[in-house]
Amino acid sequence: MANEISAKQVLSAAKEIVADVADFGDAVNAEVRHHTGGRRKNAYVYIEVVASEWRELALWLKKTKKVDYCSMITGIHWPENADATWQVVAHLMRTGVTNPTVVNKRVHEIKVDIASLSGNDVPMEFEITMTIPDTREPSVPSVADIWVGADWNEKETWDLVGIDFEGHIGMRRVLLPHDSPTGYHPLQKQHKLRYHDFNEMYDDAQGFGRKPEDSGRVK
Amino acid sequence: MAEMWISMGPQHPMTHGLWTLKVKVDGETVVDTEPDLGYIHRGVEKICEARDFTQITPYADRLCYASANTWSHAYIYAAEDLLEVEVPERAEYIRMVAVELQRVASHLMWLGAYCPDVGNLTGMVWCLREREMMMDLLQELGGSRMHYNFPRIGGVKRDLPIGFALRCRAKLKLFLERIQEYEAILDESTIFLVRTQGVGYAKAEEMINHGVSGPNVRAAGHNYDVRWAHPYSIYDELDWEPSVERPSIKGSDCYDRYRVRVEEMRQSALMILDGLDKMPGGADTHYQSGDPAILGKAPARAAEGQTGFHHFEDSRGESMFYLAGGGDGRGKHPYRVSIRSPMFITIPYASKCMIGYKIADIPAIMGSFDPCIGETDR
């Protein structure tokens, strides 16, 4: 009995999506990629998108490709790269979860027949990445109203990395204290964290002598 | 009556950790909620940027104090994706044993904490008794009681100890009998039923849209599980089915979420027993640490532009690590580590879930989603 999705099902579903994304033209580049570790090299869909088109792509994915789940939104700061100083990576998933069916007022839980899944019903991983050139106020369109799960992910990305999301309602600090200084986003790369090698750790096990590289400088 | 805001937490038995749930009440009825997190934010993502790939495993362990092994494995699978590592099959079996034992221990911890939430102290004592057996088994594997640092990039730290399979089988068989005891004391306890049935309704599609996954979704009547949807490890060789609950028309209530976790414990225990039988080389063999049968070769560096991510079925939902290579030390460190914590996304949803219910239902609803603040705040 097949009790998990086969590589073949995933690959054909991924190819289907990539072929359909081509309608977007130059603003969106999609390809089928494969995981590189472990026992299975599962296929997933990798999409590069121009930040301004991100919302449109998200709506399209939700409507026609049934992408129903936003797993994570990550912000990355590349200070040495002037063309792409800020990067936003969104990990989406198509889960195919539906409410259980109701027949004659009785609820029937859903046990998916995994081997028969095809097309838009195959669970799929998406990695979507977009870059923003060097700016003091990076921002990309928000998708929190498309997938509510993106809401707190976007809050976290702004809080820690400082990338804002246009159209996001109620942006606030979630992990850092509410009274953190404006413009302080610790995952930006100007805030340095020094590597302590093991010798140093033995010499100064309590860490009294250690200081971060940027100590004393105004942040 | 005038509405007012009250703060539950950061020191409140309901919170299961340090966070605040601001509740707007109208008399006894909850009309609005606002969670406030970040009390134990340690900046793990930033710390990991100055550690090499093997040094990150203990930090991943410490993300969740109730479910350390699942978190370190979630990291290891992402790191293997980044570093392009092959894993020996025997190591995958050992990892499955470690992860599923941890899942049982974590669900027992959850049930143990949930029972006093809804007024049943006996349940806590019984659950912690069985959790002790799982902790002993995990201690044999990893060497410590809570934070095992067990998996390695490319395999596992050490093989199953001599006699482990024997003790594991005996304990799991005893455990499978004792699950029936929990069901007996909880399913026949009027207090437990009154406090969990008919409160905290949540629907499957709504939960998925809100980013909630794992047992909470399976309780709402769909058997979605990352272990079959985005397969990893050796789950295809085992005889198992994800547990799924039949909810009511309104959605799953707290009772369904309790049922699905009990069912999942049983499923995990059976999975381990099955895995011990099918393990290549036999569960009684013991290879030395570092043997190629349990530890594959792994590079120490990842160049800039290399990325890796892996969706993992944690005890609380779908967890994930996203790693970008090419950090300091010519790629010896990751450039960026990003952690997807299921509870960070679930807590806001669970807080919205309790609107319309009474203040006394808050612990029952919040607890049924299994909050863990260590992973939430990172």
C-alpha cells in the first residue's frame, strides 16, 4: 500500500505549475528544483518574482493552483550586494486540506487516497524569492489577507530584519520588546556577532572578557 | 456591562510558559484577545549565524524543552539539504525511533499539562509516569534527559545501545496498555467532558489558511501529515496511517484535539515497534560511533547561493528550517538561519478561537492547541 506521495506524482505536478507560470512573462521565473539531501530528492517549485508582481502571483497561486498554506516568510539582508540588498523568501505549501464531508448530517473524516492524487491535489512545496535593491526603507507587498498565516510571519520579518510589508494592517514588534528603538532590527548584518572558538571558551568559560564586535559604537 | 481588558500572563498557569494573553471581556464572555509574545526571545537565529553547522544542533534542541529531538532533527534535515548529504538507511531508522519516542513524550507532557488545566490532577501524575519511561529510553540514546544533541549531519551520534530494542519493546507494550487507562479516566470523567466538549471549535480549512497544521488539523477531520505529503526518512517502509479524528459539523473541539493526540501516541508507539523489527542490520546489532553504517560523510562548508529547507512534522505541527549558506569563515557558518515555529503561528489563531466563550474556557481552549513558548519565541 502506498502510504506516501511518490516522487513521480510530485514531479509531474511541479512541471505543470512551472509551465503555467510562464503566462506571467518576464516578471516571474519558475523552475522545478529538487531537494538535495536525504533519501528522497523530492521536486519543488522555485519561483523568482519581481517584488511588485508578488501580490498578483500570490493571488494567482491561491486561485488557480490552490496554494492554501503559507509556511514561512524570511527576510535576508545582503549589505554587500547593491542590486539585491534585501531578499524576501516565502515558503508556501499546497496541502489540499478541506473540511470533512457531511452526508445526511453525519460528518465523515477525510482519509486521502494518496496514490490517486494528481494535478492540483498533489501536495507541493513552493519557494518564492524576491529581491529589493539598496534602500533605507525596504518593503514588499503584503499577502496577509490572502493567507492569514502570513500575518505573523510578516510581523516577525519586519521586527527582526526590518523589511516592511505594504498593506499589512497592525504591524508591530512581536519578538523584541515593544519599546525597542525605531530602526533597530537585529538580523540586519551591521549588527555583528563574533564567533568564539573553543579555546576562547575554555580560557574564559564565563564569558566575562567577551564583547561583541560592535560594542561601544552607536547602533 | 462595560468591557475591559485583562492580562492573563506572563505568570499564569494557562500560558504554559512566559507570554501574555490580553483578553477583552464583557462580563464573563471573551469578546477580543491579543497575544503578546517575546518574553523569552533568545535570538537563536542570530546566534546560529556565528556557529558552524554542527554547533547549531544543540541550539535547535533547546528550541523546545518538551520536544527537543524533533527540533534538532528538523534542523538536521534542512542542513542535509543544504550540504547535499546522503544518510545511511540504518541511521534513518534510528532517527525515526528517536523522533517518534520524542513525539510520544511530548504528547504525554501535553496531556500531563492539560489535565490539571481542566481539573483532573490524576491525569498529570499518570502521564508523567509514562513519560519517564520515554525519557529513560531517550536518555539511553542521546545520553541526557532533555536536550539530547542526538542527530548528526549525515547520521546519528551513536547506534542503539545493546539491549535497547528489548527494553524499548517491553516499555512500549506496557505503554500501549496504559494508554487505555488515560482514555478510561478522561473519557469517563464528567468534569473533563464538560470542559472540553463543545468549546473551541476550529475548522480544517480555516486552520490551514491561518497556518495551523499537524495534530490540530487532523483533529478537524483531514489526515494531512507532512510525513506522507512531503516524505522524508523511512516512513514509507513502515505500516502506518496518520491518525485522524471525526469532528462535529461545527469543527473540532478541545475533545477532538485530545483524542487525536492520544491516537497519535498509539500510532507512534506502533511505528517504533514496527521500525525496530524492520531495521536494516537488526535492532540488536551495535555499531561503534562514527561507523559508516550510521554516519555518512558530510562537508563542513556551504558556498554562498546554496540554500536548504525542509518541512518537518513536529509534535505541534509543521516546523521548518531555512538555511542560506556562505556565511563567515568561507561558508563554514550559515549566512542566515530562519526557523518556522508551528506554535508562533498557532497561538494567534488559538487566541481568536476563544472569542465568544467564557473566561473559564480559556485554559481549556489554549491548552488544547499545545502551546510551547520555547519554540515560539526562539
